[in-house]
Amino acid sequence: MRERGKTPRGPSPLVLTFALSVVLLVAVSGWLLTDPATTRADALRTGGLAAGAVVALYALWLNDRRRQVEEGRQRVERERHELELLRAERDRERVTDERFARSVELLGHDADQVRVGALHALAALARDRADYSQTVLDVLCSYLRRPFENPNLGKEHNLGDESGLGVERDLSNERDLGAERELQVRLTAQRLIVDLLPPAGSEQASFDLDLTGASLEYFDLSGRKIGELSLRRATLLSRTNFNRCEITGPAWFTDATFGQGRLRGHFHCQGATFHDRAWFHRTEFGFPVYFTDTAFRGESNFRKAIFADEAILRDASFGSSLDLDRARFAGYADLRMSGRPHPVSLYNTLVDPGLVPDLVKLPPFWTLSPLPDGSARITDPRS
């Protein structure tokens, strides 16, 4: 009695093949023996060939089945391997996202050493995962955009105390210590930004930096390649270095201030290349500025810029327009640029009183026109 639920199995293909080969052997041999001209040996040989052909066909079919099974097994193994890789990749992405979220969270920690560690963790993440580079740079820039009162810009005094006795209490040291610790964190963020940028002239993709309103000190991007650079309303203190820097996107320095921090500052931008527009509209240069051999390939705008100290544009090249409308030069100025920008705008471009002509080096055809207040206007009779 068959067990309930089980389908009866038929004979195996091997048994069927063996039976068919025996039937063919007997049938073919018997049929050939009916011919008197055929010997028994020939009849058996022909019958054996027919039976052998059936066995050979079975062997071919069996080999094909094995091949299909092997291909199926390999396909299953390949799919399983791909699923393992996909799962591992998702696990890595999950771990990476957790690392990123945890590091960003630690940027708000009260301890400055914890914030420094979080910055290094973000930089390590960007080095491990190239697709995180721009995101990490955005986070580092956003940290530098946080409001920060640099201790070099002044001190505060609190007059009076809780007892009302009018005793002067100087809180500048307490405030400066906290600001100094924060400054060290910010300097770390600046260095990590530079480390993550590709070198100038490389084939690597460039990354954008948005440092709008940031307070920066000793900012050094020399020899680095940048995409779009935004330093609108930024404060750059002490030495700022853009030497041999390559900026492939627009560069925005609108309303930026370059001033003295711990040391007397300089703005070095020698041998740099601006592939797109360079906007220094209303920028205040409170210390010497050096644009020697700098290439401005897009529009250049220095409208209402203030050069409070030396301004060196010696051998700077301009591939497009140059706007110096209402710019003011208060120190030694060497404007002997390479070639003539086209077009150039010199509306009310002034040199402060007291600067003798020897302290103002102009390109050919540019002239100084004295004004009643002792200042002079730079003009180009050809324009």
C-alpha cells in the first residue's frame, strides 16, 4: 500500500535505456537472421551496434544533464557571491554612515580635544571613501563658518561684581583661553581641508569650498586645486597663502577682509590660476597683497577694493575684463601687469595723498591725474 501524499516514481532512465538496448539487440538481430544471406555473427554485430547507439545517446544526454546541473550550481554560487558582496557593501555603507553621523555629532562636544578627534575621523572617512570627500569638506567648512570671535580682535572687561562694590574684574584671560582652544580646533579643520584637496594641475576632480563669513587664520591653500571658492564676508588674519593655487570655478571674495592677526599679515597669491571669474568686490586688504605672475582667465573684479598696504600685480595676466572702478591704493602699488586687459575699467580709481609717483608703477599708457585733495586718479587715455 502506497504511503499517502507520495507520488509513485517511475523506472529510472538507466533501466529504460538498458531495456531499450536489449530490445533493439534482439529485434535487429532477429530481423537480420530472417535473411538467409546474413550470418549470425553479422546479425549480432549489427544488433549490438544499434543497442550501443542507444547507450551512447544516453551517455550524451547524461553528460548534458550534468553540464546543466554544473552550470546551475555555478550560477547559484555566483548569485550567492554577489549577494554576499552586496550585503558586505551595505554593511560597509551602514558602518560608514554611522561613523559619519557619530563624528558630526561629536563636533558639538564641549571638549576641544573631542572636536579635534571628530575632525580627524571625518578626514579619515573621506580618505577611505572618495565619494564622501565633498560631503566631509562641506562639514569642515560649515564648522569654520560657525560664529567665532577671535581673541586677537580685542578684549572685554567686566566692570563691577556681584557685591556691587565696583571692583574691576578682567575676564579677558578666561575668555581668551576658551577662544584659544577653539582656535586650535579651527586650525585643525583648516589643515584637514587642505590635506583633502588634490594638488594643482592634477587630473583629479576638484572640490568646492564654501567659507562664507568664516574667520580664518594662517589659511594656506598653496599648490592646491579647488572648484568653486566662496570667501564672501570672510575674515582672513595673519598670513594667507594662495601661491600656485588652481581655482577651476568662480572665486568669490566679495566683502572679505584681510587683516592682522597674531602677526603682520600678507596675502600671497603668486603664480595662481583663476580659470573662472575672480571677484574681489569691496574686499579690504589690510596688509601687503602679491598677485605676481597670477593668471586671471575669466572676469576680474576689484571694484571698490581697498589696498591699505602694498599691492603687487607685477606680470599678472588677464584673459578677460578687469574692473578697478573706485578701487583705492594707499601704499606702494606695482600694476605693471602682463599685457592689457580687455576691457579695463578705471572709473575713480584713486591713489591716496602722499604717494609720490615713484611709489606707483603703472602699465604703459596709464597715467596719474592729480586731484585737489592731494590724491590722484589712475586713468587710461585710450579707454
